[in-house]
Amino acid sequence: MPSIVGKRQGGQTYYYLVESARVDGKPRIVSQQYMGPAAEVIAKLTGAAAVAPVRSQHKRFGDVAAVWSVLAGLDVVGLVDDVAPRHAHAGASVGTYLALATLNRVVDPCSKRAFADWWATTSGPRWVKLDEQALDHRRFWDAMDRLGDGDLTVIETQIYGGMIDRYGLDLASVALDMTNFATHINSTNERASIAQRGKAKQKRVDLRLIGLALVVTRDGGIPIVSHAYPGDRPDVTQFTTVLDELVTRYRLLIDSVESLTVVYDAGQNAADNHALVEESGVGFVGSLPPSDHPDLLDIPRTRYRVVDPDRFGELTAVDTTVTALGVTRRAVLTHSPTLHAGQSRGLDQTLAKAHARLVDLQARLDRAATRRSLAAVEADIATILKPRWVGQIITTTLTGDDPATFRLSWRTNSRARAKLEQRLFGKRILFTNRDTWPVADVVAAYRSQSEAEFGFRQLKDPHVVSFSPMHHWTDQKIRVHVFICVLALAVAHLIRRAAHQAGLHLSVRGLLTELAGIGETVLLYHDGGKGRPRAQRILTDMTDTQRSLYDLFGLDRYAPTR
């Protein structure tokens, strides 16, 4: 029989409609429905007007709950805490701090100093109960200090191993790529040796850089191995370290590495690197610069065959062999009309810039408006013709014996351009030891490289799943920051992968925007007496897409009960 039960809390009694039953021979409450305080119950029974809320609050719910559900499913808190026990005076465990930092990094990246204010705008405090002091930025720093390089390696292996098992990730083919990130670490800082000036891929040559290598699955672009390194080191020098880590981790999951195929671009090509690939016994799909293999470029177009019109449109290819990097292996020479057209447009733009600069130089020489020596003018011309292919198409003639008589003329060789396009444009050489794979599978594997590139682009998005801001200035904390960022990328891509499998084809930002649209409204009631206002929590109305995401990620477990 249902009965009404009162519970005393904060000097007020709240009533519930409960139903009891015997479970294993003992009385247990099997259902409970909140009714409210006495005044509200009487108002409902007598039909009196309901008490109006005095104010409301609005909290972020959907995106925060979805990310936390993934972190909870991976047991990030527990796995970190097994390696790094909490400090006796810490407000929370090390794992809790890292999980919270990862959550923030996914949905709304901010500094640790700003975290507490941001956290108060979300529904998270309902299921992660921490006091205000525990969210001080210094407590986050203390937690980060307890993690050394060895700890991070153990934790990463445990988390990503569980991720592979839980989500059934396909490791048959993985992509490896490297990039670097600009930082604002002061030049005089000697505690951040990992941040060095080098060739900045974000074009910020004035800033110190941190290099990052990622190995991601072809299945969803999920990172499974990461490696941070000083930004002044060429990517090619880090290849062996990353490959060793990948092979070691793969062997922990699968006895043999023969089923593993690593995909990487020509930037990793070096004789020593490839010798390690051959020695490891893994499969590989790489690429070679077409201009280094003129014999392949000379293969007539009549030998090219359409690869797979359904998957790759008008892409054609020749299946052959090539000798490179000390071995002879299978080569798939492809021609893409799309790539061909893009290279042709790019050359048009480059030639137009060269023409404009030549016109300007010619005009200055005609006016005798220069005092530069012959060598200096020739150097100017060489700089103009330096961009790729320009010197093969534009020929120049400089006459005169002194600055007053220097004259410049040039011509564009249309026949040379047409020959260049016919021979080189649109072509790639794919290099592999997967001799039994169909050509289409080799092409698909190589194109999975875009998954790693997409992950790097995501980390450079300043709004979600971002490497920035990074307010750390020591190698140890920078490495923990990198760990958090890569874990955030993995969580975001796991969410995107799950949505894609459910038929919701959204980008990471689009997906997080939809989830953020599921908000929590807090209605605050007060009868004018003593005590804090009573809160009633409800979720905002949802679109069909938001409802699907709500169900997909099991957000009901985090939804307010009343």
C-alpha cells in the first residue's frame, strides 16, 4: 500500500509518496515520489494556486553529463588513483582533478584559476560533490605535481587499453602523424626544455613550440598513443620512439603485430625509420615524393585503371613496384583529377604573383630607379622564381652592364607547363608491404591519415577540445597538460563515433552544441520564512536530435530527480 512519509531536512519537513514491498524477505521502499513541503501538499490537495518561484538559474547539463558519462565508463578516476594516491590534505583525489580538467577541456576550455566559476554554471556539482576550497586552482596544480612521466605512461596504457576493449575499436589500421603547438612561455624560462623555437606549423616563429605525435585509429580517429617532444626537433627524428611505443602497446593486446598496419606520410621517410618498420614486422602504408621517381611518372596514362568509382570517384591507379628507402616494395601510383585541378589552381596563383613581381622589377629597371648591382638584381630574380615549378615555366633575360642600363624581359613557356601538368599533377606514390590488399584498400588506408590531421585541427580549435589555453611553465606540468588534452580528444571522438554509429552525423563542435542545448533550469521557491530557498530542477525542452543524444549517452542517470 502507498503511504506518505515525511523527511526532516534543514528545519523543514518534506513529504514523499512511497510504496514498500518485501525484497528477499525484508521490507524495502521500491518507489518514491516527491510531493513537497506541507504547504505545497495542501495547495495541491485543495486546488489552491501553486506557489510561484522567486527566481531561477540555468545550468549547463547535456554536454557536461555526456562527457562525464564517458569518463566514468572508462574509470578514469579509479585508474589514475591506483597510480597516484591522493595527498592527505587534498580536497579530492588526483583522478578526480584530472577527470574534471579533461571534462572542461572538452566542452569549454579555461584556466584552472577560472575553473571554479565555470563549474558553478554547470550541473556537475550535483554528481561530483566538492567544496569550494577543493576547486582552488592550486589544488589542481598539486594533483598534477603527483604525476611523473612513468605514472603517465602507466595510466595512459590502462585507460586506452580499456577504451579499446569497451568500445571495440579496430586496431588493424592506425595512422601516425606529428605537429607542434605554439606556446606563450617566456624566453627566459629555463624550466620548460620541452618548449623550443623551431619550424612552427602555426606560422608563429616568434613563440616556443611543443611537438606532439599521435597514433589514431582509422576507426573514428581515436588517439591510442601520444608522445610529446621538444618543438625544435624534426618530426622524422621522433618516428622510432612513437613506433616502439605503438608496437609495445599493441603486443599487450594482441600477441602478434603482423595484423597491424601503420599509415604515415612522406615526412617520416628516412632509411633508419624504415629499417625499424621492416624489423618490427608491422604492415605499413606510406608515400614517396613523385618527383623522386621519374620512371614511375613516365608510365603512360593508358595503364591507369579506375580504382573504385563508388568510393573514390574518378581516381585511377597503376599497381607496380618501386625501390626506395633501401628496399623494393609494392607501389600504387594514383592520379586524382581533384588533386590535379587543385594543384593547377595553386600554380595559377603562384604564377600570377611571380608575374606581378617581375612587372614591378621590370618597371624599376626601365626607370633606372635602382642602384643595385648585377648580382643583387639576379638574386631578386632568383627569389621571384624560387616557388615550386615557377622556374621551370618562366624564363628571364637580364641585359645591361650597369644599373642605368639594366633591362629585364621574360616569357611563360606554356608547353613546359602543359608537360609538367601531364607528368606530375594529381599523382601520388603509395608505398606498402601489403601485397595482397586490393588497390582500393591501400588507397583507403592511406587516406585514413586525414583522421590524425583532423585530430590536430581539433586541438587547435580555441573553443572546444583545445590545447590552449596552457598556463604551465615546467616540463612536468606541460606533459600532464598534454595527457589531459589528448584524453579530451579521445573522449570527444568517442562521443562523435557513437553518434555516427547511431545515424547522427555531426562534427565534434556540432555535437557538443546540440548537447549543450540540453540545459537544466533550477526554480527557486521561498515562503518568506527562515532558511534557504527550495529548489526544483527540470530539464529544458529537447529537439528530436537532442532526445536521441540524451538516450544514446544515458543522461537520465544524471538528470535531476525533482
